[in-house]
Amino acid sequence: MSTTEGKSNRVRGDGMTYLRGQTYWVAFYKNGKLIRESAKTSDPEQALKYLRRCTKAAEKAEEANVPYLTSKDRKRTISDLEEFLQNVKRMHTDHRPRPQVEEPTEAAV
């Protein structure tokens, strides 16, 4: 047996895959927070590819200074959409030009 057999090419911090029932899951840290997602596959190679995609997406989000969205974050509910629409409506009503009120002149005082 050679010294490289049984060793992985993974590096600390790359994340991990693990089997939960018949499905592989991935886990990795982003900004000190553990993120776990289902890879939705029973194939360990596909799960590893999914992990790589997730970690690359997290790195790109960090470079762009935007939050990384997990699969749970990407799911929207009706209440999320209602809240979004209310915020948009509030934004549009807050930015309308308001009528200017004339200041009283000294003669009127």
C-alpha cells in the first residue's frame, strides 16, 4: 500500500459530506456559522461536487460583499412576498415629492 492511498486531497476548511439515511448532506463554515444542506443525492461523488459548488458560491458572495443564500434562504413564502411588496410600496410612497409650503413673510407676521 502506498503512502497516498486512503488519503484525501481535501484541505481543512473545505467542508465535508456525510450520509444521512440514503441521502448525502454537505456541511461547511461561512463567517463562523455552520451551514448544512442536503445534496439531494445518494452518490458520494455528486455530493462532493455539490459541496464544491456551495463553497465557491459562498466565496463569490463574500467577494461581492453580499450574503450567501442557503437553499432554505432561497425558498420564498407568501408572507415573504407580501412583506417585500409592502416594503416596495412604502419605498415608492416615501420618495414622492412633497408639496412645498411657503414660509410666511415678515409682512404677514
